[in-house]
Amino acid sequence: MNLFAQYRDVPNLPNADFEFHLRRLRPVIDALAVQDELLKGWYIQGNSAEEALLYRVYGDDHQPLLTAIEEMGKEYQGKSKSDPKSIGIWNGANQRDGASFLISMDGGENFSQQFDFNVKERSSKLSRLGDYRSAAEIVKKVVEVYAPSYAIFGPRKYFTNAVFDNRPGVSWMLYLPHVLTPAQVPEARALIPVMRDGQQQGTIIVSVTDEVFDVNNRAHVKAANDIEIRLADQDLLPRFIDL
């Protein structure tokens, strides 16, 4: 499964501040660890598993380790602090249980940033993040932390099945920063409000609720496609070029 979000950072955020980005990510990791113990520990990605396991990202107190921050900075030595960068970490597990984050940073105000989380699933019938309600809680946490223009959760392979190649797809669930009602999206199986300071800031649109979304299930793909068409018809599905 893949959780992908696109967002813009505030203009005055310091460049090359790996510690800030690791601290910001921590609440998402804590939420994931509730669902799966193997998503608790994280390491810097390396050229080999042995090399990567040398650098833990967080200490026992859940704070970023100085050794990890320094190692991340070495990759960009000799480059401008304002150049685009990324943080790549993985959970240190084997291929069957693997998971990873790739988070972009810096690059100036003209660059939108990307949050990309991938987790290997052991079964097409069960998700390591639980049912749609549990998975939606993870999406909520990402929205709370990053305030994205959209967030998509579902199988990465779904991207080739989406209706539009210039707009986000729905997949299992799609967050949009709009208050949506069943009348606007009757094809949705569930609409989950996302709140901030007592006000609804957006909605998670769920395409399948009775089981885990399966990209090989034609009914699941059709449900997501129908929602995409409905949203686009109402100008509620943004174009990537506008984000």
C-alpha cells in the first residue's frame, strides 16, 4: 500500500533542517506503530541492508538522533542549502515486512513537497494498517501534520487505473481539503470529516468499506473511477499543474 500526499511548506522554513523534518514526521510514525509493531523502528536508507542498519533515525525517546541528522547532511555536502533534498528511511525489515518513507524538502517556494509512504502487504485481503477506519486515522494524521492539497491511500498500482493522468486518483481513499456531502459524492462508500480546531477542514472519500481495496478487483477500480468522474465534473478534483 502507498500513502502519497502533496503539500507546500511555509516560505520561511530553514533549509537543510533535517531535524525539523524528522520531528515533524514522528507523530505519523507513532500512529503507524499502533497498527504494526514493525513500523516502530526506522533507519537511514543505504546502498545495502547492512549499511542502512548502521544508522537508527530515532532514539529510545523518539527524538531524532544526531548521528542520523549528520549522515543525512553528508549526502548534500558541497551543494547549496536551498537545493531540493529528500529524506529516505526504512523500517529495517525484510522484503515481506518492509516499509519506507521518502519525503522531499527545500527547493524554494516554487516547489511543492511530496510525502511518500510505502508498506508491503502480506495479503490482498488484509492491510497492515487495519480496516478502512484504521487506515483513515493514518491519513488524518498525515493531514494534521502536513496540511496537504490532497492525500491518496491505496495500492501503488492503482495509479495506472485512474481515470485522469493529470489529476489525483481516488484509489482506496482520497483526502481533499473540502467539506463534501453524500449528495455531492453519492458513489462514495464513506465520507470521513477531518477536523481542525473544531472546524471541518476537509474530507476523506472512501471507495470501498467492506474489504481492503484490491486493484485486481474490477468492482473496486470502477468504484474509485466513478468517484473521480463525479469529483471532476464538479471541479473538485485538482489538476497537478495547479498545485
